[in-house]
Amino acid sequence: MSGAGNMAAGGGPAVGSASSPLVAATPAPPFDIVRIAHVELGVADLQRSRSFYEQGLGLVVTRADANAIYLRGLEERGHHSLILRQESAGACLRLGYRVRSENDLDAAQRYFAAKGLPAEWADTPGQGRTLHVTDPFGHPLAFYASQQRMERRLQHYGEYYSAAIQRIDHVNLFAADLQSTHEFLAGELGFRTSEYTDTDEAAPRLWAVWMHRKGNVHDVALTNGVGPRLHHVGFWVRGELDIIRACDVLATTGWRAALERGPGRHGISNAFFLYLRDPDGHRIELFTGDYLTCDPDFEPIGWKLDDPQRQTLWGHPAPRSWFEEGSQFAGLQPQEPLMPVKPVVAR
Ligand SMILES: [Fe+2]
């Protein structure tokens, strides 16, 4: 199919058309995911990591015990959006999603169990009733409807420091079978697509995709590559100056080597960004400046793989490490991607 009648407002072919690799979000998923809510990372040295995230980036420590530290952003009312656990250093241990209600949690348990996938109840400090599942690609996920409510620090401006991180925004995953992963998230779980990159071929293949439940650009993005692996965790900050401030603080407090890419402006998502590597190599993005996507007639915005402005609006390429390195999921051997990776890297 071709022609203007098949074109979406975002510039590409309409979702679900024969010429689009995108799958429309199911309007009736088996359970209602609200948003990405936390990430759990394995670290080697809890105190070193606490120093990076608390003093380096401005996160708030909610709880610290012998094995784990629970942190949240300044506006967050929930107990945590980041758990650092002293095991499997350098590995991502779990991705956590909020669901709408306790009934949705029970529906999630039935959905994964019916597929023969691991789905077990678990206890995590600060979280309500929690379901741990493994999705068809091996991602370890947590679902829960509630967290212990904390006092938000939004208007405690005297406590703002460095990036003054406000909240978690998204995760970005390397996917070896990106098309199938996209089809599962959209067609099964109801994630809507905001932006995507595809190849310049007669039958375009999907290279990367940004998907959301909460109504901004993404809760989860997929990037073609050796996977499954965690590419990065994105935290939302108030604006560009907080990112510049974080660069100055990190560069002068012993964390200069943490600065990997940026600051800069993405073409995709319009976000102002900075990518950091934490003491165990986990990649963290400071992120601000995206936009609303919740209108029902929102059309995904398409980019071509060879457009230099999709990565960075200003045109400068990313370092090779950004394309090749990521955090493995504990106990999960990543696979080579179905599509060969040909990054455009900085010299
Ligand atoms: Fe990101």
C-alpha cells in the first residue's frame, strides 16, 4: 500500500498498514499497566553507589539496610524508584511497573501463568502485594498496585542538589528480536508507540521504538542490539540547567569519568539529555523536555536510520560504548540481534 491516504500525521505510514512495521496497541490489554515505576540494579559496593546517586545526582535515600538501598526522586511519593542491591554487580535485577489496581495484579498473574511463564508472589520492602514474572523474552519484571507512601520533597528546595532528580521516566532496552518484543508490548500489553526508527527499504524494518502507557514519549524504548540487556534508566529532571549543574558537580567531585555522552538534544523525543555510567557501569540518563502523547489520535513520529538528527538534533554522533555496552539481566544470556548493528559513532 502507498499514497497519502496511508500516511500518518507523524510522517510515516499508518500504524497497522501493510507498509508499517508498527503494531497498534491493543485497546483491551489483560491488565492495566500505569507506568514504569522502579528499576533494581546489582552493585558491588553499596556505599560507593549511594555516594554516586545521593551526592552525585541528588536522589533521596528512603531506606538502607545491609543488602540494599532504596532511593526516590524529589517529587516521588512512592517508597522508591531505584533499588541498589549488593549482588550480581553490573547486572540489572528487575524492572518494576505499577498496575491500576489489585484486580489488575491478579489478572497479570493469571495472564502470565496461562502462558506457562514464571509468575510468583514476592515481598519487597516498600511495595504492596508484588508479582514477579519473567516475560517471553526473559526480562525479570515486577508488578504492583501500590508503594508505601512517603513525604514528597518537591517543595523542599533547600534540599535540591546537583541534578535534583524528580522521578523515574523510562527504561531503554537492547532487543535482539526487536519486532517481536514490540509486538508483545503493543499487541499484548497495550503500550502505545510515540516514535520509531525504521530502515529505508521497500519493506521497512523496525530499528528502534519508543512506547508508553503514561502519556509522555515513553515508559520503555527498544533499541536493536545484543539483547535482552538494559541500555539505560532515564530519570526526569526539571530542565537543561539542572543537567548542566550535574555536569559541573560530577566533574568536580570525583565522578568525571561517569560522563559518557552529552549533554545534548535528541531529535527523537526532543529530550535534552546526559548519559552517565554509574560505579558498576549501569547507564543512567538525565532527561527533560519531551511532550504529551495521550491524545487518542496521536500518530507515531517516524525517523530514518541514516538521519543524524534522530540521535542528536545538533548532529554530533554518539561514542561507540553507547551503542555496544549495556547491563545484562542476571542469569540471562543475551543473543546476537536479528539485524546487524552498524552504529554511526564519534571518531
Ligand atoms: Fe532514554
